[in-house]
Amino acid sequence: MTIANSLRTGPDEHGRFGLYGGRFVAETLMPCILELEAAWEAVRRDPGFQAELDAWLADYVGRPSPLYFAERLTEALGGAKIYLKRDELNHTGAHKINNCIGQALLAKRMGKRRVIAETGAGQHGVATATVCARLGLDCVVYMGERDIERQKPNVFRMRLLGAEVRPVSSGSRTLKDAMNEALRDWVTNVESTFYLIGSVAGPHPYPAMVRDFQAVIGREAKAQILEKEGRLPDVLVAAVGGGSNAMGLFHPFLDDREVRLVAVEAAGEGLDTGLHAAAMLKGRPGILHGSRSYLLQDEDGQVIEPHSISAGLDYPGIGPEHSWLKDIGRLEVTAATDREALEAFETLARLEGILPALEPAHALAATAKLAPSLPKDALVVVNLCGRGDKDVYTVARHLGVEL
Amino acid sequence: MTTRIERRFAELRREGRAGLVTFLVAGDPDIPTFERLLERLPAAGADLIEVGMPFSDPMADGPTIQAGNLRALSAGVTLARTLECVRRFRARDDTTPLVLMGYYNPIWAYGRLRFLDEAVSAGVDGLIVVDLPPEEDEELCLPALERGLDFVRLATPTTDDRRLPAVLRNVRGFLYYVSLTGITGVKEALAEAVAPQVARLRRHTELPIAVGFGIKTPEQAAAIARVADAVVVGSALVGEVAAHLDAEGRPGKGLVAAVHGRVEALARAVRTARS
């Protein structure tokens, strides 16, 4: 069924979501991006590929992930009923593997033997290393030196899985620089290499392709909430760095206009301190890493180094589809600080026995502000997109505990 | 009406030699030193000048030019100041073609049409914007051509015959052949690999063909000069700037002379390559 004025039809043939998106890449990469687009168009319509993907998601990733009623959190906040979409229960502990499986299967079909990836928190790197190990592909992961320091357990995990982790020492030594370095690798090894981008960012077709691989989150959540509550939720809440977990949850609901979509950016030390990663709230449209989208930049168009306690949100941009949805008023954007995320981390641990990753802790912090103002029969679904084991060192440091 | 770029390539053809294109980052390591470098580039043998517009995230550049970009940004270089440098250069030199090279975001942030108008009035002859492939021509290429500003495109080893017509469609000035798949200044260009590629390009275009990426030494430049219309040298010169900075990053005494010396040696090699 086609819905008139559907918001789910983008991008257009130029890879644009309104002003945003596009293919702003060096000529060396263009033939490769066009080849990828053609390969992607072929498999997305291929029932055989979809069946193969579904089997991997069921038996290897462990989908569907539960939609869990957080009863004690709901009681404590005293407002809306809060459900958690438990994507932290996936193999490798985050939503990232949904996309990695899809792209790695596509890489194999395209005959590429070498996969490269960028990673911030390390979750995408671990998921990429995992699927490459399973599918027998060579894997190189670029990671900023600063993130390597913050995410040591994940670095070791990647190495155990047979991936080569290459530290990136340029720029702010975080996710954006890892992506620059991955692009430099891709330009250099374009014939042999598949660039497995971890977020709904980068040149077309990545934002659409990653979204489609992650949309399994929202499709499941929709069926699950209908089964449990007999109706759609009132609010969906997800953290955004590049924006893949949020887009995965939101996209199947875009045309359900009564469902509020709340994206939570990292406010770092505070939105007015300059030390944050709130691209949509504090940035302007700009061009980085192959697409136009909201971007943290100075007056001269130089990219500003972002800040967040969460390595996965420490990115100066945001996926182009988010920017478009914000501009047309479909997406609500809010933010949570480092401190608020830490509080939410501790709250969830104590009330529900779940250690959330610091990324979804931002979504939980926003939920803690939002839920009390909603009626008790309102339904909120929060994307719990990763588990917090990787963050225990960071959290300990902030709590003044030495491990 | 002919352009400076057309006139320069016509002269080179008459002289039966290839041209030398030099690349430096605007304001590297600081604006006064850069302007001294720029001023004497033609006398040192640069036939055409490329000036990099600094960007915080130069994705197609290797470590040497990345560092040059960061030095320039630390020195306070902006797009407006880059254009001022060009304007002052042009007041003294009305014949040497000057092309600005960089990435799209600083131009977009400045305002594309404002940038194009000011670039024309400052005396810029052409633009190379790394992250604007033909698929995005409406962004900057077409408005640039309308204003008489040449848009120089990169063709690469991955640009196959099927794609070449699209790449060549709106190119003016010259075609810049990237000699290798990769970033600037890391691998080495091989004339044996470049020659058949240049021959392939010539079957598709009458435009002059410059070859760059991975050309460092006078010997390499001479080898490329035997097959191409111009040879682009960038990282080697930016590296020469870096090699003459003191521990605090300030320009040492010999910096300007060393860079010009490097240009002279390259120019000699390029000028005599076919004789």
C-alpha cells in the first residue's frame, strides 16, 4: 500500500532527503559508490538475500530482541509506561550488528574480501570484526586514539576476533577522524575493499542502506507493542550520534504521525559550554564525510571537535535523514548532559538490573525528564541500543572509583 | 576571450614542453611567509599555481598536506584571507594562472555564490573541489562556469571509459589526472602506469592533462613531463615547509629559499624533460 505524502520514500534518485544527503566524495570513490548502490538495489529486492539476512538475524544475532516493560523505572518516574527495546541483548551487545551482517553479506556478494570500518565506542568495530570472523573476511578497524583509551575492552575484543585495529592520531582522535582515515584507506584500496559504515551517515547509498538494515528494530517494536498494548506507542526515544539506532526505531513509524519521535543528542558538559556533540541543536547544515547534514562547525566552515562522555555519540554530524525530519517538524530534538546520562546509567542499573551503554543512557535521561509529564496510560518506547559493560571503566572514573 | 589557463597551456605547447604546477596551502605556515612563497613561485619556475584552501578534515590528503592544513588554520587562515592573498598576488602578476583547491564545506559555509563572485574579482582562474563529483555539479560547478571560472575535475584510475564522459562534461581549463588510487603524498607515481592512462584520456578530450599525486623528485617530474601537459607537485613542497620550522613551529630562516630551490629544481627537470 502506498500512503499519500509518505515520509518513508526518501531519498530521491540523487540520494537527497530535501537539502540533505548527496554524494560529496572524491572521484576515486564515485565508481565504487555507484557499484555499491547498484548492488544494494539488487539485493533489497531479492527475496533470497532477505531470507538469508533474516536467518542470520534470528540464529546468530538472536532477534527478535524483547520489548520489555520497565515496571520499576515506570513507578519511579511516576508517569508514562516505559518500554525498553532490548537491542543490547543482541550478539555483541548492541544494535550495530544488525547493519554489519547486512553489509558484510553484501560485501561477499560483491566479491570484496577486505572490510574496513570506523568505530567510536567500539561497538560497531566489534560487530564488524565479529561478522568478518564468521564470514572469513579480512577486517581493519580505524579508531581514534582517544577512543581507544576510553574503550579498552572493546579494542581487545576486536583483536581477539582477528581484526586489525589501527589507531588514528589525527585531529581530535575520535570518531570523525577514524572516519577520515577509513575514507583515506578506501580511496587507496578501492578495488579490493568494502567500507562498512556503521551509521546512517556518509555518501548515498549508506544513509538509506544502514537505515534499512536497522529498521528491523522499529518493525519488531511496532508488532510487539501492538501485541502487548493493542495500540501504537505515544513516544519513541533514542539517542543520536550518527543516528543509526534512532533511525532504525523511528523509520517504520514515520507515517504514524500521532507517534512522537524524540532524538536525544549528547549535551556533554552543557549545550552552552561549547563542549557537546549536539549537531542538530547547535550546528548548521554543512558537508562532511560525503553528505550534507547538520554539522558542528565554526563560522569558516571548519569542523568543531565534539565532546561527549559517550564515545558513540562523540561525532560532529548526524545522518541526513534526521536533519530533514527535524526541519519538517517530524522529529523532536532534545539533549542530555554527561552528568544526566551517568545518573540514568545508575538508575537503570539499580531499578531494572540492566547496565545500559552510555549512549542509550542519554535516551534514558531524556525519558526521565519526559515521562513524569505524561499521563499514566501514555506509552513510551526507549531504544536500549547497547549494553554498558564496555563503559564500566569510564563510569568508575566519573564516580571516583578505581578499578 | 581566452583565459589565463588557456593562454598558459598555449604557450607551453609552443615551447614544446610540459608545465610545472605547484601546490602550497594558503597561509602555511603563516600568512606573511606564505605570501613571500607565493610571490616568487613564477620566478622559480611554477607555470601554474595551485593554492589549497585549508580545511579541518582533508579526507583525500595524506599526513604531509593534512599537517599543512592544520598549520594554516592555527595561523588564522580563513577563506576570506585566502582570497585576499590571491588578490595581492594578482595585483603583481597578471599572467600566472592560479587555481584554488580544497573541500566544499568552507565554500558552502562562506556562501557559494558570494565565494564565486569574490574569487572572480580576486583573480582566481579555476577551482578544484575534491568532494564535488559530477553528480553534484549544480552545487558549484555550473554557477562557477557561468561566471567564467574554470572548474577543473579530477579523473582517477577508477574513472573508466563508461564514466569518463560524465567526468569530462563540465570540465574547463584542464583535466587533473590523479596518478594513483590513494591520498596525496604517500605512494609514488609511475610514469609507465601513467602514460597509457593519459593516452586513454586524450582519446576522450582535447583539454590539457595535468598529472599529480605521488610526484616528488625532479626525476619523477621529468618522467611524467614526457607524457603529460603538466606535472603537479604538492606534498614535496608542503613537506619542505614543514622541514624548515623550528621546534615551536615558527618558520626558520631558510624556509622560503628552500621551497623556491625545490621548485627551481623541479622546473629545470620539467623544462628539459623532452629535449
